[in-house]
Amino acid sequence: MSGNKKSKPTYINAIMGVALVLFLIGVLGWLLINGRALTRAFKEDLEINVDFHDQVSDAQVKKMQSILKDQPFVASTRIITKEEAVKMENQVEGGNIVEFLGYNPLFTSISMKLHEEYVNKDSLDKIKQFVLQSNVVRDVTWSNMVVGQMDKNFRKIGIILGAISVVLLIVVIFLIDNTVRLAMFSNRFLIKTMQMVGATRAFITRPFDLRALLNGLISGLVAVLALWIVMSFATAQLTELKQLNDPLLLFFLMSSMILLGILISMISTHRSVVKYLKMHVDDLY
């Protein structure tokens, strides 16, 4: 009885230790998911302007819009007339361009938004060449600086977060393994006693494996609950985060946390039990 009482706090400490480590990797996973969604949102919000020659009719502009809508790279389009373009420019500049110049220097255009995978320099150059095949199109423009800086920053962030993820995963496995092995240390005499009275290896390891499964499951659930609380608090403070969260990816992340806790707990526990079974009695002290 006294041995069982002593082992309970060890199990609780092991469960909470594993849960803490899983929570940390869950937070990083959530940041990666949000970073991916933020990247997509930024790229899909970039506007590509298709400017038309002055003599182009409304029918030709609408026909071009219809052609662009059918292209796989286009997410959405909208026509901006010369009058609308002037109003937008006046708001930005805080003046009246037409009164100042005596004429409207702007062009009727189509503003396109592309799917994320097409927002890169190579794809944009190919799209520009495709659109410029039409003799009604004057030019295709976008912010080169924004696209270049976007690709550079997102690539850098991706590399940094990827490296942190790999390191943290290795640390997680190492910490959980050591936490579980430390919990099993207090049961080494019980394991050896069962072996000495004739119990088979399968009989001895089974209850410890089942206990490890339960402990890993509890650790995973505690970690998921803690992550959900942090996510709820964060989205309450920044409502924009709700739009970035992908339910399917979040479900996969939380399921992976639970599965990781179970797998590592079971593998570490089984290895520890087998280790003590192979040891000589004198080596247990």
C-alpha cells in the first residue's frame, strides 16, 4: 500500500509535466497555423490592376472581365471606371486632380485578386504576359516592392518557425521520455518482484502500458484544454484571429497533441519496464 501511495504523486507529476510540454508544442503549432493563414490573407488581398486604353468601350471591358473570371488564377474581379478611379485618387491625395490638370488622366481598369499560390514574381510576370495579349489592355500593374518584401519576409519567418518546430519536437520527445522514465523509477522493485515470482514479460508490461496510455491521454487532454483557453483569450482580445483559424488544421493539431502524448508515454514506459526486467536485483539500488 505504501508503495502505491508513493507512486501516485509521481504519476501526477509525470502527467502534468507531459501536459506542459505538449501545451508548448501546441502553442507553436497554433502560431504556425495562424502564420500560414495570415500569409494566405495577405497574398489574396493584393490587387492587380489591368488598365485599358482610353478608346475602349464598356462592352470590351466587361468582355475582358468575363475572360479573366474564367482563369484559374483569378479569385475575384471588379471594374473601376475612370470616374471611380479619380474619386479614389482624390481621397488619397486630398485634392481634385481633374480641376488641377483640366482633364482625367486615369484609365478604366479591372482590379483582380488572385489565389494565394499565384502571388509570386514568376507567376505574376506570366499573368501579365497573358493579359497583355489583348490589344485593349494598356498595362498590368501591381506593387513589386510589396510582393518582393512579402515573399522575402514570409520565407524567412517560415524557415525560423520550421527550425524552432524541429528543435522543440526533439526537446519534447526527450523531456517526455525522461519524465516517464523518472515516474517508472519508483516502480522498479515492484517490476522486479513480479518477475521473480514467475510473471511473464507480457503480464508485467501490460498494466504499465495501459497506465501509460491513460496517462498520455490525460496529458494530451489537459494540454488541449490549456491551448483552447489560450486561443479563446487571444481571439477575445483580437477578433481578427477568428478569421485566420482553420477548424480542420486546429482539429489535426489537437489530435496530434493527444496522439503524441499517448505514443511517447507508452513507448517510454515500455522501454523502462523492459530495462528493469533485464537488470540484476543488486543494480536496482
